[in-house]
Amino acid sequence: MSTSPDSDSTAWTAVGTRDQVEPDSPLAASVDGTALGVYDVDGELHAIEDICPHAMAHLTQGFTDGCEVECPLHNAVFDVTTGRHLRGEPCRDVKTFPVRLVGTRIEVCVNAA
């Protein structure tokens, strides 16, 4: 789970609870107008932007397999642990966001310094 930002200098926002995320069922959320998805990869949570840069589709509605998610509108595939575009329609990587658990609450930092 990525927790690199200093909690004293960044704003963490609660987006849901741990029981809302399964390996094949990510959590869609929005923080300050930024759509994001939270994914469970081998028990570790990762957050990426939820909008595909190629087709403007919600990646959380796509097919998830391990650390990969495929856009539901075309065949672009992204690594949810790094945000890297892996294959399919040419497009940029997606942004990643630090995520942490506080008890069972999932928090994401969208505006890390």
C-alpha cells in the first residue's frame, strides 16, 4: 500500500472502507473532482485515475486481472500498481495516488506535495 506522503503536510481523504474493494471489484470514488479507482492487488491497495485517457471511460468498469485493468471501451490495458499503459490503443499512462488504510477506512491523497 502506497503511503509515501507525509500525513502532516498532505490532505488525505476518506473514499470508502476496506470491505468495498475486492481483487475483481475495484472501488470508484471522486476526490476534489478527480475520479479515481482503488484496486486490491494481492491484498495491497492501489489508487489510479479512473478515466481512461484514450476513450474517457471509467476504468473501474473494465476487466480487472491481477494488477491489470482493461478499459471497457477499447483494449488499452494499464498496470494499476504503476499507472503504466501496457498495451492496446496508444495513450498516456494514468496517474497514481498514494493510498492508506486507517483502521478499515481507505484514504487517498490526490494533491501530494
